[in-house]
Amino acid sequence: MAVIVTLFHFSFAVDDLDKARKFYGELLRCPEGRKVEGRIDYNFFGHHIVAHLYPNEIVGESTA
């Protein structure tokens, strides 16, 4: 029987890349991938996630 592994790619807006780096990189210990101005790529437990710096696109309540 073949095993199908589904991987995902998820991009999302953040208002602070340093906070995203502390959360995903330091707290969750996700390895950082490519570093391009305005975004950070992570290996999220085998999946690809990307934090994009788009402060005006944030949805939800402020935590500040």
C-alpha cells in the first residue's frame, strides 16, 4: 500500500519580522530557510511557511 504524504506551503502577513523570528525560530525551533528582505521562510515540521512583512494586512486584535 502506498503512503501519500501531503505537504503544504502557507504564507501569512506579520507586522514585525523580529517577533516572528523569535516565535517560529526560537520558541518553536523551526529552522530558518531563505532570507529575503521583507520575509522569512521556515521549515515548519516538514512544511514550508513564509512570514511576509505586511503590517497593513494583519487581521485580528492587536497584542501590543
